[in-house]
Amino acid sequence: MVCWVRAFVAACVVCLCAAVPAHAWLGVVTYVSDGDTVWVQPLHGGEAYKVRLQGIDAPEICQPWGPQARAALHAVLQGQVVEVKGRTRDIYGRLLAQLLRQGNDVGAWMVGQGYAWSYSYQHHAGPYGSLQLQAQSQHLGLFADGRALQPRWFRKRYGSCHTLGN
């Protein structure tokens, strides 16, 4: 029984990895869910992928600055061709990837404009830490709002948007 379970798990991992293109690929953004999640349709065809921008944490859609972050990402990406660089998935099954639009890092733009935080962990400022410091010093976007709360703290305090009835 244990061998069968191991074989099944291995097959699932292989299928998940095979479902994601091995290298950077081009696609069109078909939908923007929130400030750090989009749907990308590969140019070569096939089903669209739900992609989470790696390295950033945008406000939840139901929290202050959430709608603004989504609107900013929508304005920049909706219907645009992007380069997707990523192979791993998060715990929700989304592809974690860096998105480039015309060679520009979209995650860096979101943080630099004050629509998202650099994803920090274990006292590490994250990949866009210096851009976040610049945006904070210039009081851009959510960094101008002293009450802005990082999504992880928002969820800890209030729960997810789904539990709030949104």
C-alpha cells in the first residue's frame, strides 16, 4: 500500500511539473484577480494559468488599497503580452512567477509605485526591498497611508476576504 501511495504522489508531482512550461514563455494576460494574481493564456495555446507575482504581497481585494492595487495591475497588464518566468506553485496551486512586460519587471513596478510590499521573510527585506524603501520615503500609494496593513497581518487580524463576506 505504501509503495502505491508513493507512486501516486510521484505521478502527481510529475504531472504538475509537466503542466508548467519548463522555460520562460510568452502569454497574454486575460484577467487580473487582484494586485498580485493574474491569468495568463500562453501564446502557443492551451489553458490559461493562474499566476501569482513572485516577490510581492499586494493588499487583499477587501482591504484598503486592495482595489487600487488591482486597478493598477489591470491598467498595466490586461490584454498585454508578458514573459512568464516560473516553475513552482504556491499552496493554492498558482504558478509563482516573475512577469516581464516589454522587458520590465511588473512586481518591481508594483512595489516601486506603492501598490504592494516586497515579500519579506525571516527578517529579509525580499527581492524588492530597496524599491519599497524608496516608495516609503516618497510616500507613494499605500505607503502614504499610515494605516496600511500588510496582507499577512490583515488576514491574521480579520481573516480572509471570503470569511468577511466579500
